[in-house]
Amino acid sequence: MKIIVIGATGRVGKQVVSKLAENKSDQVLAGARKPENIEKGSNIKPFKIDLHDTKDNILKALPEADALIFTAGSGGKDLLQVDLNGAVKVMIEAAKRGIDRFVMLSSKDSLTPDSFSGDNPSPLANYLISKHFADLWLIKNTTLDYTILQPTALTETPGSGKVSLGEYTKNENSIENVADVLAEIVKDDHTIGKILPMSDGATPITDAVAEV
């Protein structure tokens, strides 16, 4: 497969690139605003993409591929331009490029409006609002073969290789586990159309994905 990773220099994206690149029969098309910072590898092809750019320029930047994993995020610094509008522009232009398979890294509670409304909203309310409308656009306004992954809090701890998919059994996710799950589900068509809550857990990743 040829798989695009958007946000290839981010905390999750760079680990997704590394994981996908382990399969030498696949080509990893790694996109970032600073492609010179992308990991080097025989089957890793960096390319420049700026989510602030126009839709036309994003279309020009996107290579042909079989699937796309969107892991980009602004770290709370530029939520509307990157986490919301940037994601939507990539969806629109991926469809024009004929890239039908789209895996979105989202967040716990992105599709639960009460979590960012009312008297006691989440401290991540603005981030969740951005993810909410990006996720809704993917579901309601595209015909892409999507999967939305909703992990809870990301940690820098080593991956256990064991997770919970479909429910939350813990309050955290190893970034390595999240990357491993993204690399699995992009190749698994039975996750298409699914919204997957995720936390670290007790089930080996391959089995957890198979049981979705």
C-alpha cells in the first residue's frame, strides 16, 4: 500500500511513520510543514504540506495513495486553522485525489457535546469543539471510507501492545499504542465507518482490532 501520514513530525505521527515503514512492501508518504524533520527510510517519502495553505495547494501537495492517516494537531495553539479547517481541507482534497480510505486521529468526547458545554466544560473544550466539527464533517459531508479513533489522554510511556477498543478501561493511552492501532486499522476494512473509543487495556492490538 501507499499510505499518507499527515502530521508526520508530531508526537503520534512520527511513530505511525516508523510503524508503517517496518513493512518494506508498503510506501509511507510522510507529510509535514517541515519535511526535513521527517524520519529517513528506504520506503519513507517525505513531502511538504502546510495546513494553512489553500485547498488548491493542498491538492497539489497530496501524492497519490491508497489511504491517508490524519494525525496533525496544533497542540492547542492554532485549533481552528489546523485541527478543524486544516483537517477538513485535507478531507476535501483527498477525495479529489481519489484517496477514499481516511483514518482520523481524534479524541475522547469529540462527539459528545455535553463534555464541552454547560457550567463545567472540559478544560480541553476548545480543542474538543475543533475535533467535533472536523469529525462531523468527515461523517456527514464526505463519502470517504473513514475510521475515527478516539483515544483518551496520551502519555509518553512505552507501549504495552495491549489496548481496549470500543470502550474506555483506563484514562490514558501510550502514544506508541495509539500509533500501532492507527497502523493496524488503516489496513482493516471492517473498521470502515466505525468510531472507536480507545484506551490502554488488556487485549493485544491485533486481536482488539479484529474484534471491532
